[in-house]
Amino acid sequence: MATVKLSGSKIDKAQPEPGKAQTFIWDAATPGLALRITQSGGKAYIFESRFNSKTVRITIGDIKAWSLSDAQAEARRLQTLIDTGTDPRQAKAEKIARGEAAKEQAKVEAVRNSILVQRAWDEYVAKKSPRWSHHHIIDHAKVSAPGGQPKKRGSGLTVPGVLYPLLQMRMVDITADVLEQWQTQEAETRATAARHGFVLFRTFWNWCAEQKTYKAIIDPHAITKAVRDVVPKACTKKADVLQRAHLKDWFEAVRSLSNPVIAAYLQGLLLTGARREELAELKWSDIDFKLGAVWLKDKVDAEGRMIPLPPYLLSLVVALPRRNEWVFSSPSAADGKLAEPRIAHNRALDAAGLEHVTLHGLRLTFASLAEWVEMPVGVVAQIMGHKPNATAEKHYKTRPLELLAIWHGKYEAWILEQAAIQFVGAEQLQGLKLVK
């Protein structure tokens, strides 16, 4: 085993011994360091020593990659490990493992730092939507819409949903400051939408905090008190009903509408408490003029329900044109029946100077004003097509049409009195008269 003081020139001139696969030239200046030469002429530094009475040989590296001084320093380091009771092979393996782990962690961090909120949102909606109502699904679609589409009504393009700016950000960038700034900005132009968007986002963010994929990425405490404080407060919703004092102005405005079909339809909603679809789908064949009754399709009872057709409403229906099978017909509608009476109703409300009331609000108005004539709750429920709520009501027999007609007639007469409508029709009134 040759031992010399290695130098650059000696390393360059070194040749393998004939007949040997490997030739080792040991460095006299550095214990354990040797130059290894193969028969093919390859040269590399190696380290050899004893650990736990066993020979340990480790390749340091090719002479093209390692200078002599660096190889000597590495040999001394490896010997130091052995002297302190550490197997340098294990130390090298652990170093390699740490390097691989660092690479994997770097990959994870790269993915982590690139995940957009949109990705998690899409996954959230896909998993949750099967259990949501149609209305709730539409809500999530609206708040996350990118906008830029032609408006269905009016001109121009739609604006992005209130959550859209957040969905385009990286999940790691969603902080309390970001959310506070987002809410403050959105509240300036659409406070109600901003609050609604916050409620949906908060539920989504809590879901992310429970998911293995996202819980290590997000800040689960991003929704702080400071964020909640800038969320617009919920406005107290006004009652969606007409008050007794509104009746005169409302009837005057509705009866002045240029379309008599819509005018009759709107008055019918208030006078019967019917659902808007039920009344819109009324056919001439559903009316029994002899009995003074109508048969309405009912979402509660598959067979529908029969309710009285009080005198004043009867007079409105009789005066309508019989264009087709529908009572409330429309020659411009594809199916021949009234499709969109809201515009005319809103116009009438504006003309009367009244607060906005929906078509469903007219149904609610029936239930509200029926108390003025002390109409029994069970009668109100049967006319409106409600399921009986009280335990006692569940055991009552269905009231006959004649009994419903008595109370319904009283209600209509009282409504006409409040609206200052002079309605004269002895036969239709069937003995009922307006009482001041």
C-alpha cells in the first residue's frame, strides 16, 4: 500500500498498477485519505478507517470535482465523526435524506403557495351542493360569478360577484387585513351583498379549516372581531304587507292600470290570499259560476282546493275577455297566460306612493287583514291552502263552501269599505252589504 504526500503533480502522474482493478495511493499528510485509480484511468478520493472494529470506506469524490485541500478537509471531518462515535455512512445517509426531505418540502411549499381560493371554493360547492336547496345553490353562484355577461334585463354587462375578488387570491394571502379591506370596499356600493357574501365566505372558510388539504394553508383565525365590525349591519326588514290605511290608495292605483287583466289579477291575490302561481294558472273550467266558487291548484293538497268567489271579485272575473282557456290571459305570452305582473304592480305602488310590496306580500296581506273581521284562523288557513298548525285544527272537518263564503264575503265587504269602493250588485252580494 503506497503512502506518499499527495500533491497536484503526483496525482496527475499517478497510474494504476498492472493487474489490479484498483490502485490506492495513501496521503501521508492526512490519515485515512487515499487516491483511488481504476484500470480505466478514473481517479477519485476515498476515505477509509475503522468503526466498531470494522473497516469503513467512503468515496469522497472525483478529482475533477474535488480539490486536494477540500478532500483532505473532508477526510479529517469524517475521521472526527468516527472519533466521536458516529458512523459517517449513517451521517451521510441522514444528510441525503434531509436533502430529499427539503426538496419534497420545497415542492409542497410551491404547491401550497400556488393554491387559489377558487380551487377550494369549487371543491366546497361540489361537495356541499347536493344537500343545498336550489335557492342556496343560486346564491353561491351569484356571489362567485366573474361578471362581464350581458344583463338579462336592461343593457350593459353584469358586475363580478361580491366574493369574486377573494376567489382569485392565493389561500395563503387571505388575512384579517385583506378581509377587512374587502368588506369595507364592497360595503360602499352594495352593503347587503357584502354582508351576504361575508356570511357565505365565513361558512366556507370554516369548512376549509377542517379539510386536510387546506387546514395547513389557511389562517383559520382570519375572521377577527375587526373584520366582523366592518360587516354592514342587517337592516330591519319592513313588513311585506299592505296596512289597512293603504287600501284606498292601493286599490285606486291598481284599478287605474291600463291592463284590466293585471288589475283583476292583483286584486284577486289580495282578496283570496292565493299563491301567485295558483291564481295565474286559473282556467275558465276551474270556475263554478253557479256555486260562486273556484278550484285552485294546491302545492299542499294534490287534489287542490275549492274556495269561494266573492261578489266583487266575481264581477271582475266576469268582465275579463275570454281569449283562451286561461282566466288571466295574455295574448303576448308564449303560453297564453299572464306571466309577469310585477312590473305593473310596482308601477301602481309608485303611483300610490306606497312602499314596495311583493306579490307574495298580497297573500300575506290577506292573512293579516282577515283579523279585522275576526275570521277564524281555520277559515283563513283553508282559503289560503295552508296546512293546519294547531292540534285542534288538525281534527276539524273541512268546512263547507257555504261557511267559507260567509266569512269570505264579510272580508271582501270590509276591504271594499276601507278602499272606498262603491260596489252595487244585489244578486252577487247575496244579502251582504257594506257596513260603515
